[in-house]
Amino acid sequence: MAKLNIAPTKSNLLQVKRDLALAAEGFGLLDQKREILVIELMRRMEEVRVAQARLRSSQATAYATLRRAIARTGAHRLASLAAGVRYPHSVKAGSRVTAGVRVPEVGAEAAKPSAKFGFAGSDALTDQVMREFLELLAAVSAMADLETSVWKLALELKKTQRRVNALEQLFIPSYRDTVKFIGETLEGKELDSFFVMKLVKKQLAEREDGTV
């Protein structure tokens, strides 16, 4: 791993050591965050599996009932009845914090199912179609909310993984190599200075003794 291109001085050594300690602490925190995100994603994926099964079941049930209602009442008559029905509904959008990440929150709300038709020209099957499609709307809403949160968490996990990799594979090794290089360089300079001083002292002592 390439070391940093800085002068091998004591002040730089202290600064690099401080940066390395900070990077190691950051790596630990990011690694914890990564683990939390993985656990949360796995939990959400299980919820998605359940929601998908509910959605498929609601969809199959609602459309099967619709086909039966069309066969009994007729498509034009059923469409005419549906045109006169208005169910108040709204789509809410917000956000919540999950695993330290703010994720979008979406949902659809509709009025509770109630009888909308008279006895003439319709039957219980028509009301059943309405109830089951309102249930399908709730299933679609739940699925959309889960998919949105999973998408956001997956993006955050990918971003966190990139940061962890950068610290683990590039930043920390580079700073460790730099600390080692500066330490060895300073140690070599100290040894050189020690031998030079020792040689100078020896020469001075020899001159004082008149041997030189």
C-alpha cells in the first residue's frame, strides 16, 4: 500500500497517528452501522415476502370476484353502478427513521367498506367486489411502503459498504504504512545522530589526551 507523500518529521508522525486513530474509530462505527443495516434489511425482506403473498392473494380474490360479478350482473350494469360510487381516499407521504436512516413513508387511506347499492339491480356480490378491491388497495399500499424503505436502506447499505471498504483497504493501510515509514526514518536519523555524536566525543577525547 502506498504511503502518504509527507515529510518524515515528528509533528507529521503525531498528526498521522491522530488521523489513523480517528479513522479506526470511524471504521468501527461504520462497521456497526453496516451490521445494523444488514439485520434491518433481512427483517424487511421477510416482511416483503409476507406482503407479496398477501398482495397476490388479495389480487387473485378481488379479480375472481369481479369476474363472477360481471358474469352475474353484466359488465355495463356493473360499470354503471360503480360510476355512482365515491369512496373518499387519500395518499399520505412522510418519513421515519429506521436503523439511523430516514426513509420515506407512503400509504393510502380509504373509507371503511359499507353498502353502497340498493337491492334493485345489484346483489351482495357487487358489494363484495368493492370490499375486496379496497383490501387490495391496502395491500398495494403496504407493499409500496415496504419496497420504498427497502430501496432506501439498500442504498444506505451500499454507501456504508463503500466507506468501510475505503477505510479498510485504502485509508487505514496507507496511514499505517506512513506511520511505520516515518517511525523507521526518524529512528534511523536518531541512530545516525547517536553514532556521529559518539564519534565526535571520541575525537574530542583523543585531542584532549594529545593522541591526535
